[in-house]
Amino acid sequence: MSTPGADAVGGERRATIVLRPRAVRVAAYFSAVVVMAGMIGGAVMITSFQWGGRLGLLAVGVLVFLFCHLEASVKITARPDELEVRNLMRTRTLEWPEVLGISFPMGDPWAHLDLADGHTHPLQAIQRYDGERAIAAAHQLQALIRERGEAPPS
């Protein structure tokens, strides 16, 4: 999904690009539905539970559903002037010159941004479980870093 955005330098239009994992989203929502259905079924079918126990089951189901939704909502939004990384519990916005590159270390479940301050930042939206799709997303993000990462001329 991409939408046009105005470039601050020169007035040309550049797209906003959103990258999301596919396999993790499907697994998270499938798991959420299965757990929620089990909790509802347990609350209805287990007659020995009082109302407190039944509501407790439903509350656990809702909490698991919310956690699965958080896991499925990770994404990277590459705007013309900034890069927004939404991971499981935190969203971080980076200016393009802060980002040096992207690495996808063998054995790690997701890619990492290499930052100008010497640190790395995880990209949970580019996950190894997506296979070739994840590698293509990493290459696309690397191209954007090369294109937009340079400091604008003064």
C-alpha cells in the first residue's frame, strides 16, 4: 500500500510505503480467534463455573486477543521525510539521515536498522517467516534508505 506524498525538496512527489508481515499477521489473528472461541465455549459449556469464573475466562480470551492484535499490527511506514517503525510495544519515528542501512542477520527472526549513533533497531515488520517476501521488503527499504537517507542540501 502506498500513497503519494509531497517532497520538501524540489516539489516532486514521492510515495509513502507501508511494509507489514504476512505470515505473522495470519497466525496471530488465527490464534486470537481460536483462543477466543475456546474461552467463549469454555464459559458456556463448563457449568460448574460461577459467573466470576466465566467472566475470568472471557477476560483472559480478550487479553490474548489484544496481544495477538498487537503482534499483527507491526509495520514500517516510510514517508518522504521520516521512517516510522511500529514494533510490538513501541513506535519509533526516525529521520532518514539517522538510518544508515538495514541488516538481516542469519538466524535472527527479523531485520534490524543500522543507525547513525551506532545502535541497531529491530524491524518486526520484516520477518524471516515471510521468506522471499521479507527479503524483497528488506531490499525495498534499503533502496529507500539510499534514496532518502542523504541529508538534504542546505
